[in-house]
Amino acid sequence: MLPPELAGAARILFGDRIDLAAAYAELLATDGVVRGLIGPREAPRIWDRHLLNCAAVAERIPEGATVLDVGSGAGLPGLVLAIARPDLTVTLIEPLSRRTSFLIEAVQHLGLAKMVRVFRGRADEAATGSTGVGPLSGDVVTARAVAPLDRLSTWCLPLVVRGGRLIALKGASAADEVAEHAQTVARLGGGEPEVHRCGEGVIDPPTTVVEIVRERVVGPTRPKAAKRSRGGRSRRR
């Protein structure tokens, strides 16, 4: 059930698709709990802690963007964004079978198959192509509670088109992570990370995100070729 005190925020963030959001909330509170995707204690807080928290991020995503959601889990934030923004094309990237099974069923149940697809695999497999699927890329790559910013950038920036952005949902540690990992982000081709708060004046607290624009395409580092000796054999140092 949508708590009455959150109804106003839900209507702002989901508009006329609020019933679809409610159907997804019910899936999370029932199937999601039974299948271990959502903890039992999370069920009463699905709207404020999960749905509204994720939907607020939509304000950072351009109209008609292609979105890849890395480590989607139960569909957070990717499936929420697809509900809130029918103009988006969303791919949910998740390596675990039981989670991808839930996601596929949820997409079908909610009638979102035309705009949402599920890719079973890791981010690096999505970037290079796997099991008959070509390499994936998107205007926006999202991730929520997946890893620290340095590892997250390593996995996610290769999926972002040049000029696109990585949007990572973070908590109170966002500024500290930016300060600690900005150099790593730069080496990976990312611009200066920026901290934004989404949904100010709508939800309390706002959702904190770290946003990184992919400024350069950085290829994989190749090992140096071994030098050859005069006798024709390679010698290593």
C-alpha cells in the first residue's frame, strides 16, 4: 500500500503511471521477498526507500535516452526509471539467474517488454558482447549500491557512449568517494565526478548521486612485446 504521506511525491514522480508503480511495489513486497531479492524488513519501506528514491533520479536523464542499469538486482533503479519515464529504453544487466528470472517475469507482468530488456551477465560481458548478444552501450548507465566509485567506474564507463554519463546512486559517503577516486575516474576517461541531489522539495531526504561524463574512450592496456636478442630469441626484463 502507498502510505498517504507519500502519495503526493509518488504522483509527482510517476504521474499517470502511478498504478504501474503500485503493481511493481506489490511484486517487490511479495515475490521479491519470497525469492530473497528484498529483505522482509524492507517491505514496509518499499515506496520511500526504493521506488521514490530511484524515481527521483529520472530528472538527471535526458529525454529519449538509452539506459543500462548495472547490477540491477530486483530492478532498482532501472525498472523504476522505465515505469516513471516511458520515453526511455532500458536494459537491466544482472549476472545472477534467480534475479534475472524475477526481472523477466516482472517486465512481462508490468507490460514493459517493448521498452525494457534483461541481459544476464556482468558489466564487462555486456561491454564486449556475450552469448550471441553484441556489445551494449548506452547514453546513461545507472548503478545503485553496487561498489565503490573506482571499481564501479571500471565496470560501467566502458558501457557509456562518449559524451554520455554514469549516474551512481550513493549515500552520505558520495563526496568522500569522489575525493578518493577522482584520479582513477580520470584515467578511465571520465570527467570530474559531480555530486547531485535529486528530488529536492519532493522527497526527504533527496537521492544523492555521483555523475560522471565519459569524455574519452580509453582502450585496454596491452602488454609490451618482448625484445628480441641478436640470436632471434625473445628476452624478457
